[in-house]
Amino acid sequence: MPKSRNKQRAEVAKQRAAKQHDKAAKLYYTRYNQNNSEPLTRDLHGLTCQEALDKTLDIINSTSSGVITIITGRGAHSPNGRANLRDHISNFLKNNSYKYSIPMDNVGRIEITV
């Protein structure tokens, strides 16, 4: 089988995987947030770092004032035991001069003041 055919098949498989991931990410986000009674709180479990950052920016940009609570988790289920989402989002917030804090009593959250 020619290499170009293998490349085509690999690209098709990559596109299918990306579509499946997008579908799964939407399901996770909906599942974790559908019964949320607090309008300025979002649970980002199950999302990639970039997806979580995109969701965070969406809520920041749609909120005129208040404290937004982003639930990232503590990293207990991450392969390296680190809070990858929290670190990624907090680094972005810090580098872009957002006012935020990580509560000492719940390090799996980020509170952003807008």
C-alpha cells in the first residue's frame, strides 16, 4: 500500500478521533454543569486544558461583574497527580493580569473577580 494512502487513512482516523473527543467533551461539560444552581460557577472536569481555558474565557467575557468560580479539580485523577487544568488556567490568568485566587480550603477551585 503506498505511503500516501496510509497518510490519508491516518488523517481520516485523526479527524474521527477529534470528532469523538469533541462529542465527549460536550457531554462531560453538560453533565457536570446541567444541574448547577449557581450561574457563575462552571465545572471543567473532563476537558483538555485548552477547552477548559476557552470555557473560562467564555464565562469571563459574558459576565459584567461578580466572582466566577471555576472548578478544575485538585489533580487527584491526573496521571501525574498534578492539577493540570488549575495550573494552566491560573497561569493564563496571572500572565494576563486577571484578579483571581485559589481558596486554601478548596484548591480544586479558582475564583475570578470581574
